[in-house]
Amino acid sequence: MKRLPVFLWIIGLMVASCSKKDGPVPVSGTVTLDSRMYFNSETQNYYMYGFDFDLAKKVKYERLVSGAGTDLVLSALPGVGEGPDGGYFTSPHNEEAFYLAGSFDNPEDAGDFYHSLQSFALPVFDEWANPVLPGQVWIMQTKEMTYAKLWIRSVEVAGPSGDEYVECTFEWTYQPDGSMFFPE
């Protein structure tokens, strides 16, 4: 008799986990990354948050830990004064990652270009997107030879004096099958 409640509890867990519906992973969205560093007391290393296009979310990136990976990381450009002077993107363990497809002074022009960019010819990719500025549209090649397009919406220095960091908000569209045609 004591085993019946445990058995029913296990059956309930199985039913709940089977009925969970995972939708498809998004292939576009808007995200804000920053260059803040955090300390992991378990590994005694610093980490930051990057972006993984396959998962369509921010992920922890700990550079000195084997197997730690992400597609995109934002770092701060050192400033002349005390704080950072903007930011740049890197793609860990990927030396051919970024191509600046366009740069615009007007947000409407940048948006029109980004939304009309449906396909591209294979460009020469650089190791960094440096500097990252509002109004830019980048094409990114991941280590897995898939592609994303990025529209930089804003880049700001944030945080209290002496502890500043860079924040970058961008729209993204990802092509997970490796073709050079972006989904609409």
C-alpha cells in the first residue's frame, strides 16, 4: 500500500514530461548582449554571456573551460579614459566569422537593407566585427558553416563609473541549413 503513492507519483511525472510540447527553435529575434564578466567559484574562472544561434538564446561562455562555446561574444573596446569606448564581436575558435554588408546613418535605411537582404554571395569573412556601431548590418558565418545576419540597433556604455561595460542590441536572422538564403 505504501508503494501505490510512489508509483502514482512516478506515473504522473512521466505523463507530465511526455505532454510537454517543445516548439521549433526561433530563427530570428532581437537580443541584447553585454561585455560584463562574472566569476565562477567552481572553476575559478571568469565567464560572460554570448549568443548561440542554434539554441536561439544567450549562453554562458567560459573561455578557459574545455568545450565551452558560443557563436557570438561582445567585448569592450578599451577607451582613452577610464571606461570602454564601444564594443566588438568575436566568434570563439572561428577566424572567418564576420562580413560588414552595410553601414547606415539612418535607422530606416539600415532596417530596409536588413529586411531586403535575403541572400548573398560568399564574401571574405574577418575574425572580428570591429567596431560594432548602430546602423551596421553584418553577415556572420558560424564554425558549423551556417549563417546569420545581424542589424545593430544600439551600442551603449553602461554601468557605474569604474565598472562600465558595453551593451549591444541587435536583430538577427539565422539560416540553420547552411544555405546563403535567409528565411523570411
